[in-house]
Amino acid sequence: MVSKNQIKLISSLHQKKQRSANQLFFAEGVKVIQELLQSNFELEHLYTTSNDFESVQASKRTVINEQELKKISALSTPNSCLAVFKIPADNPVIESGLILALDDIRDPGNLGTIMRLCDWFGIKQIICSKETVDIYNPKVVQATMGSITRVNVNYIDLKAFLNKTKLPVFGTFMDGENIYKSNLPQDAVIIMGNEGSGISAEIEKMITARLTIPRFGDLQKTESLNVASATAIVLSEFKRNS
């Protein structure tokens, strides 16, 4: 059974302020929860509608019914389980290899998808502007499908980081060099910008190489790509000759 206090706590974790205050977040679904349980994330408590997750100690596992799950779930159609985890301490940013930098990404689905892409292409480090959506937003956690456990994410002063880094800084623009004809290094910072306005003006000034994904359509009328789709193409090209 879920107590009123537990419902209140879990409901509060929808808000970034409360996640920060309690240093907790929650995840839903068997796959995501299993990935988190097998990682370095520390379980606070697991709520499930069936007698599964037998490896979780009894004191941290509560069997509930579907009505109780609906009260704590963030999904319109709840899965069979929800788990609360502790937010881990930040790992330091390691300035080597490819680093993906996100400048004001606001859509949770985009951030979750981008994390999965980084996991797929072996990008270990994402750095985010402080305006970027919170990685522990329930929709982001859901969209990562477990990749949240394998990609290091830091929220930093992006301008300050770019000011001091010795790595080349790449950004995507409509007027950049054709990415398919560019020599792309394996140690670099790749900037992806906001869904509506792209890379901000102050960050643009710090970019050392401008890239573009060329359009091949006959009418050339498509204004832009979705940021997650563009990220997939950019990471693929950087990794293609690695």
C-alpha cells in the first residue's frame, strides 16, 4: 500500500525544485528500472503491481494495485512499476574525445532521444547549459530508455567552459561547411542549439568551425531538422571514420 506521504512525495518530484530539494527522481517501466538497478544509481524505493524484482530487498519494495499506481504515475497509461532513486553526485567533465554540448534544449523527448544517441555512438559526455531541460524530468528519464545510466551529464556555464577549453568547437548552421565533405576530429566539442532559435548568439561567437547538413530535396523549402534528428546525423558523421 502507498501512504499519503509517499504519494505526496512522488507527486512533488514532477517539479525540478522538489527533485533538487529531496535529491530524488523517479522512473517508470520494467526496462528503465532494471537498467537503473544494474547501474550505480541508488534505489530509494520500488513500487510494483506484481511480484517481480525479487532481487530488490523487501524493505525497499512495495507491491501495490493498479489504482495506487495511477496515483503516483506520470504516464496516462501507467506501466506496471515505478521506482524512486537518489540523484547521484556530479562526475567531473573530462575534456577528451567527443563532447556534446546542448545550448538551451527545452523538449524532454529531445533530450531523452539525444542521450540514447550518445549511448549508441559511444559519446560518454554531455554538457548542458543551465537553461536546458532537467535530465531527471520524468519525461526525459522515460525517453532515455536506460541510457541515463551510461552517459555522463553536467549542467554548467557553457560560455565559461567554451572560453577555457582547448578543444575545437563545432556548431551546426544553415550556412556552414558541408558536413559530408568535412574533416572531423575525434576530440572536439559539438554544439546543438535550441529547438526554435538554434545556437544562441553568445555561444555562436565561440564556435571555431561551422557545419551544415545539406538539403537534397528538389524544392529546398524545409527550414530545419528536428534537433534530435540533426544530432543523429552529426554524431554519425563524426564517428564514421573513427
